Amino acid sequence: AGEGMGGSLGAVDVDRMRGSGVHALTAEEGLALFDAAQLAGQAHLVPIKLDLKALRSAASSTEVPELFRSLIRHPTTTRRTINSTTGATGATDQAAAFRAELGQLEPEKRERALLDLVLKTTASVLGHHGPDGADAIASERDFLEAGVDSLSATELRTALNRATGLGLPPMAVFDSKTPSGLARTLSVLMDAADQAGTGQRNPTPNDDGGTGSADTVSGLFRATVAAGETTKAFDFLRAVADLRPTFETYEDLTAPLEPVKLADGPARPRLICLSTPMATGGVHQHARFAAQFRDVRHVATLPSPGFREGERLPGSVDALTSVLARSVLEAAQGEPFVLFGYSSGGVLAYGTAAWLEREFGIPAAGVVLVDTYRVTQEAGGGMQAQVFQQMSAAMVARDEEYSLFNTAGLSAMRAYFDLLPQFALDEIASPALFVGAERSFLASETSAPWQARPWNPGHTYRSVSADHFSIVEADAKATAATVEEWISGTL
């Protein structure tokens, strides 16, 4: 509670755990349980503080985790109540009854009911409890600006699927942008399901629905990485990427890169984030970081072109940086700006800053690189093979929770891997801050140089107590404080 790894948890994270029946331990309670564990003589123990009443309440609408099932007196969701006609579980019956009720409503009233469901569920996921919790969520406010990140988006999608019996695609929350948009998406899916006589979604050829089935691009990639054949896995993705069309100019884009506002405030310069070109990256990855700047500074994020179905891939480094540079200027709206890039997104930010200086004569007020590895032509992007292998395995493992992998994202990631080593990363006039992680992300000890370091001695270096992944997630608060301190004190 408020210390150690828990020190970086925000109120929303704590409320989310408390709502599921798990309470924070004080330092004294934790130490007492540690002493008890040493005396217990058992090999596997879980110190945890449970509110069984809250756990039972949570179990009424969700499946009870295996670990807790013996602790719940009447875990209704673990008993499969079979309907004699349809064979559906009790939960499915509830969803069917809900949809039948909606089916009796006029289209406008049905969409309003779906919007109410989305608002209430979003409020619950974000920790706004009580009868007025939904009032904290604006129907036309972007989910990202409201603070929805990958984890909470997954929770929201799962809860809505359970409530409606539908099958929202993995990226439905972010693709719909707002609660109103998500309600419309649910309405369209409901119409399609009713016409087909089923609540199940038929996956599109470019989307495995988050299942990672072995006969999909996602499934083959996962399986190959899991087998330790990372090089083969990325060679496979290159073959897929080679089949996709490319762009060379801004005019070749299928649609402009629309900036997403994540925070606003009076301080300037603006902070413009460029997305990490990874299958698990995207505009959503900056949600926790940007939340720390609300009412402080304007923060916007730009997607990387090519990661959505139907988009073209960049045909060259010049094509990519020219498009990003023009998109940054449009997002800046004539005001000074700092470019922010996490991991390989830092390479894009640095390269875009160089293009702006060289081609447009417009320097960024600053550039922030967060745990960015300098990518080279050698296998693993300049990192030793062991580090690259473990980073790829970690990415696959993390996607088991988020289900963001799809053909477009995976093949785009591979295309960017071929482009990243071509960035010159020459010296730029803009001041640069390099924020490094102090903790290793590796699953085992290695002599490989896992720590990312500035490639230019003129860059200001700061470190935070985080690993490569938590630096923009669980430890995003510390990262944001470091960035804000540098911007306020330097620019």
C-alpha cells in the first residue's frame, strides 16, 4: 500500500483491485505475512488480503478465478446452469434476455440503452463506483483521454461481451474512440448477430479475434517465438509485409494521421507522442503517461502509419519521416512542441525532429527518448540475440492479456524493423532527454547489455525505477515527473 511496486499505482488501479475483492497490504501486514510464510513449512504461499463479500459480489457477474473458488460459499458463476433447450449457461441466458429486451425497443432507445451500458461499464472499469459513477464518463470523450489503457480496454471489452453475448473484436474500444461510438458498434454487431441467428462473431480474414489460432498469422508467429525461433518468426512476417502496398508521399496515404488528445493544460510547449512501431504499440500506450499531465500540459499522440487494416506501409525512411513531420506540424497547430518516443518510437521521434530541422527549418523545442535502443542492421536491432529473443517472448506473453495481435499490426512491425536501422540519428539542434530504465526486463540473468543508453553524449540522461515495459505503464507516473521536470527546467 503506497510503497515498493505499489507506490506507482494510481487511485484507479487500487480501486479496480479493491472492487474485485483484493485489498492492499500495509508494510506491517506484509512483513508479518513474510514471517508467517517462513514458519509455515509449505512451498507455495500467496500473501493476499481478501474482502470475501466484495469477492462474492464480483463473482455474480464474472467468473471466479480458480485460486479463489474454494473461498466463495456460493460461487454462482462456477455452477454451469444448463438451459434444457439451448444448452447455454446461466450467464449466456442473461445476455440473451438482455438482447431480447433491447430487441423490443425502437432503434434510438436501443442505442441509448447500449450507451448507458457502455458508460456504466466504463465507469466501473475506471474505478468510478456508486450510482453516479457513469456521470464521470462523457459519451463523446475519447476513451484514451478518459484514461482507458490496454488493460482497462480489455476489461471493458470482456465485460461488454459478457453482458451482451456478442464478440467485440480486440481493438473495438480504441477503434470506436468514444462511448457513443462503441454503443453504435454494439448496435451494428447486434443487428448482424440477430440476422444470423447467433451472438457469435465471425472473425475476418485479417483478425483472429484475439484467439491466436494456429492457422492464423498471429498464431504462427506466437508459436514460432515460443519455440525459440525468433529469427524465423520475423522472416515469416517479412513475407507477409512484402505483399502489402506502400506509400512514398503524404498524398499516398489512405487517410491522414489524426492526432488523439490525451491531456490538456496551459503549459507549453505541447507534448506530441509518436507511437512505438510494435504490434502491441499504438496511441493507447501513452494513456497512463499522459494522464499525469491533465490540467498541466497539452499532450497528443499520433499513430504510426500501416498498423491498421487497409493502410499502406511506408516505402522508405524518407517517406515515413516526411509523413510524420507533416502530421506533427498539424498536431502542433503552430505552437512549440516536444517530440516524445518510447522504445523504438524514440527512433521515429528523433528522426522526425531531424527531418523537421533539415527540410522545413522548424526545430522541435525538445525531444524525449524513453528507454530507446539504437537499432542497427545486425539481428536483434543492435541488442545481443538473447536480449532480443527475450523481448520478443515478453511481447508475445503480454499480448495474451491484451489480444492486440493481428495481421496488419504484425506485418507492419516487421516492415518497420527493416526501416529502423536506416535512420541516421545524426546530431540535432533540439535538446534531448533520454530516460532509461533501472531494472532489467529479462526473465533470467544475462551478460547481454540490456540497458538502453544515449548514443549522443550531448543528451541529458535520467533514470527511473522501472523496467522496459513498466516505464510507460505501472511506473508511468515517475516517468512523467522526470519528463515534466526536464521540460520545465530546460525549455
